[in-house]
Amino acid sequence: MAAAGLRVLFCGINPGLMSAATGHHFARPGNRFWPVLHLSGFTPRLLRPAEQRELLSYGLGITNVVARATARADELTAAEYAEGGRLLTGKVTRLGPKWLAVVGVTAYRAAFDDRTAKVGPQERTLGGTRIWVLPNPSGLNAHWTTATMAEEFRLLRQAATTTDPTAGPLPG
């Protein structure tokens, strides 16, 4: 679910089995994407996965690095990540969001062959699109709490707001 000219295009790793079954991103109960998105101020209320189209009204979109659904991201191959990075580059070049936010540092490293990337803004750009790597909101990622993830998302929200002063503030 993406459109041209978004402020932020969020990019998950790949659909989990629940997301594939429902057609909604980050649909698995326990995934913290939707709560973190709200806590960081990107959305004025907590959205449910079934309400993902509402993101477009906030200048936000969502996609994945790899289209194939799996139970766990570690089931993906290096070739799938590389191809996903190539396809994502094409999509970003075509749509021209201000920011691409890759949700998962391991996925970003694999898709863009950048073994040293860390969470936060990246030096690499895709055309005029800046890149920010966010922590993976999966419940399996115990290194990040909901609060620390929300803070990293908030930093991106602030950057997305200040890099386009004519667009007005995002909700929150």
C-alpha cells in the first residue's frame, strides 16, 4: 500500500503468515508496529492492521522488502533479500517518498548489502529519498521495548516533518 509523494514509506521485512492470510501488514497479535506508530505520533490514534489504508491520509505508506510470506524472517534467502532490495529501489525511485523507513536492521543490511548499518538515518539515499532504519517491531525482538522503539520512530517523525516544512506537521 503505497502512493507517490509520501512523507514516509515504511518497509517491513516480509509478510508473516497472519499478514498473508488477512492481507494486512503487521497483522500478527503481539507485533508492536501499530502501537509504536501511534505512540511515536505518526497517527492520532491506534490503528488496527485492517485500517492500514488510513495511513495514506497521513502521508504514510507501507510495503515489504520480500513479498513471500513465511512464519519467520530467517526463512528468507540471501538471494530473496538482494532481489527485494533491487525491486524496492525501483519502487522508491518511481514513487519518490521523502523517507524510506526499513523496519529491521538485519533486513536492511541484507537487502542493500550494507553489513555495518545501524538503526537510525543512513548516508545512502535512493534518488532524493532518504533512508532511516528502524528496529523490528516483532515480539521476537526483545532487545527493543515498545517505549524505546517509539522513541526511534518519533525521531524519524520529527525528521520527516522538518525535511518538508511546506507539508505541515504530522498528527501528534
